[in-house]
Amino acid sequence: MSKPEGEEQKGAWSSRSIGSGWQHRIFYLLIRLGGRRAAYLLLYFVVLYYVLLRPDQRRKSEYYLRRRFPGDGPMGRLAKSYRMSLQLGKVLVDRAVVGILGPEEVTVDLGGQEELLSLLGEGKGLVLMTAHVGCWQVAMSALGFLSVPVSLLMQREEGDLDRHYFEHAGLDSPYRIIDPRGFLGGTMEMLGVLKKGEVLSVMGDRMLGDDHNGVAVTFLGSPILIPYSAFKLASATGAPIAVLLSWKSGPRSYRLKLFRVIRVAPDLGRRAEAFAPYAQEFSAVLEEFTRDHPFQFFNFYDMWQTSPPRAGAGSAPNTKGA
């Protein structure tokens, strides 16, 4: 399977996957013929190839591994790069399994269901803040109990070959997709979702390209930029932010946990500094996750190679990185 490519300059990243269409189709065929195990078997060799013979790909995992395991030497990082890439490959296989063979092929254990219902019952909408960890798409498939529309802020690059689980099944998206490249970065659409008391799902751990709508936080001992648009929306609407992360807990099982509820003070305005404490709360949750599940953190680019937002950037309504 494939993993995201990230450009090394300016901390940029790309959601486009590696591998050609026919390589992806081989995995999909194996899933249909032999299920998850057949696809996993090929995956072990494919990942070994990329880790050993494609140093450009291996390097993308080392940005994180050097900070998470600072005492490791080259061989230790090589072994951990293999484990991390293999975990991502299994997640992508599982995502395809759900769409091709059906959702019963994967079980999801959700912790915090009653609290999520209670938060939604406040009537101010709910921001679900996720990250590129575990398998957020498998996790999202378990949220039908919320019984309200879910809108997802998502940018998909042209030419990306990876399919979402509902595309494998030939279904329409169960979520309304808000494109951050739209008018005002989708801000008005997202405000409308929360004003109607519905659910807005955003990713909280990546900036996009030259998007300066970010705030500096500390992550694994060094500063990174993360988007603060979701916190700004929460301040404007009163919506609580539920940090919901998933991880692969077994061969065919995932855990989905409500890690924290972040309450943003009202009427904080637009300046990034006002939202820094709340963004740091989210970063602390990510650190907690990486302590317990170090090989299921899937940001394959240099999050730490970035510059602070330019002066006045807090006034921009762009929400691409949310």
C-alpha cells in the first residue's frame, strides 16, 4: 500500500499517495480473493522495499522518530521506520477492507459515547477534532449514533489514488465534505454547521502549504505550527471541541476514545495568541497518544521545519489546516 508523501521544504506535505494505480489494484484484488491476511502478507514485502531501498521515503518517518526516540541510532530508527510504515500500510488495507468486504470486517470500540451525546445535546454544535493517527476513517464510520449530519473539512489532491472506504463500496460520502479551498476557506459553511447544532469534523495537526493561520505550540520538545481555526469557530459559536482519536488495537479491531473536551472562552477575537493555550491542550493530547501508540502517528513530513505566522495573520479567515 502507500503512504503520504511530504515535501521537505517549509514543512509542506502532500496527501497524495505513492505507488501507481495498478499497484493499488493488486492490493484490492488480494482483499477480494484472500481477505485482509493476503493483503497483509504482500504488505510486509512492499514496506521492506520502501524502507530499505527508498531512503527518500524512509527519511519522512525519521523527522518524528528522532524526536520520539532521541536515543536511537541509525539501525534503531531503521527498525522503527519499518514498524511505523507497516502500521500505516495495515491501516490503509483495513480502510479498503471496510469498503470492499463490509463494515463487519472491522470492529470499533468507542469510549465516551454518552459524553459525546451530552455535548451534542447542548445545542451549540460539536467540533470533532481528530488527527492523522490510527484510522480516522474507520473511526468516523462508528459515529452513526450521533443521529445528526456530520460535515467534514477535507482537502483532496488531484491525482490521489487512495480511495475512502465508502468509495470502495460504491456509496456516496456519508458526510458533507467542506473544501477548505472554497470561499473564505469554508468558514461560512462551517459556521452554518455549528449554528444548526450539527457536527463538524476537522483535523487539528496539519498546516497546508503557505497557510499562515497557525499558532505555535510545543510538541515533543520543539515548536510546531497547528491551525487554530477550529478554536476560533468554537469561541464564536460556543461549540465544545471533542478530541477524538483512534488506534489499531488488534488484527481486526480499533479503539476510538474521547481524550479531552476543550472549552474555548467566548469572543476571543482573531489574534492567534488568544488561542495558543487551547492549541497547546490539543498538542498535549497528541503527546499522550504518541507515548502509548508511538507507531500509529502518521505525519510523514517535518512538522518542526516551519516559521512562525507572520504578523497580523490571525485576522485571516482561511481554515485550510483545520
